[in-house]
Amino acid sequence: GENVEQHPSTLSVQEGDSAVIKCTYSDSASNYFPWYKQELGKRPQLIIDIRSNVGEKKDQRIAVTLNKTAKHFSLHITETQPEDSAVYFCAAVSSNDYKLSFGAGTTVTVRA
Amino acid sequence: DAGVTQSPTHLIKTRGQQVTLRCSPISGHKSVSWYQQVLGQGPQFIFQYYEKEERGRGNFPDRFSARQFPNYSSELNVNALLLGDSALYLCASSPRTYEQYFGPGTRLTVT
């Protein structure tokens, strides 16, 4: 099955700086890569996703890049704000089974 | 536009008991998936249903079962509860194959 690794596990940034989270996956059949933001005590919220036929996608201050050859994808948050503080999860979906395989999560803290 | 709803919000059960969790997907969504999230970890896939048929099952024991109803709502049943079953149980609905939107979850505590 799919194995998704996520780094770093914690990330502390100064407000206004950028944050980068990296993930790798193992299943070459994976073709959909969403990112979720989970605030304490709340549901995971889909914030951006990318499909395997696209190398980069941007939505305001967040962007995701995908390198299919290396089997890794990254989340970039620019101009971080205190409300960006949360746990971020990357995930991968294989065309073989359509289930979400999650990384272990990155706790992002934005210092004011 | 209502999102995914789950009930109950919280539940406390004793070891050996059985529990049923419920999920209503976003209107128009035909796929429902269940995930278990232990504190400090990412969600783990349990089941996926599409058009009332089981489409996938994760590495969980047979004590876990689920079903999807004609209105696309779903139930997750867990028998013979163990302390290790304590977790947040998340339901996600999907309009098509990939994008999944999560409900608020049911917090299950087994004592």
C-alpha cells in the first residue's frame, strides 16, 4: 500500500515569513495529492490539492508543487499569519483504491 | 449549504461494548469514507463506500463494519470495544473519486 512521509514534524516561523512542508510517497499509481489543515479540536479542512498531470498549483498565499519522478510534493505558505497556525497533513490517493493515505502531520506555529 | 454531519459528537463506552456512529454526506455526494484519528497522528483509512457498495477497506479488524444507505448516509459499527479504539472517528464525503470533505468527527472514549 501507499506510504506517505512528511517533514518536518514541527515548524516555527516568524509572522510574514514563508513555511515549507515536504512529503514523499511510495506508490507510483498515486495521482491525487491533497493538503489538509486541522486546527485544534476541529475537522481536517481541504486547503489545496494537485493532480499528477500538474506540476504546480497556487491559491493566494498557498502553493503546492509535485515532482512525480522523485515522488515528492511540497506545500508552500507565503506571508504567514497567526491564523495559519495549525497541523497540516499531506495525503496521497492511489488510482488503485481511492483511499486517502496521510502523512504524520506538521505542527506549524506562526510567531507574532 | 450544509457540510458533512456526524453524530454523536462525543461518546463514552466501556470495554466490550458496541458502538454505532452516523454520518450524513454533503447533498449530492455519493461516496462516504471513514477514518480513525488517534491523538497526535494522521487519520487512518477504515472504509470507503460508493453508491452503497464497499469500495475499500483498511487494515482494521473484523470488529469494524460499515454500511451505506439509499440516501447515502452511512453508519460505522465497532463491536467488542478495546481501550485502543479510543479516537476521533471522521467521516468524509466525496462528489467524485478524489476530493474528500470531512465532518466534525465523533470523539469515542473507551474506559
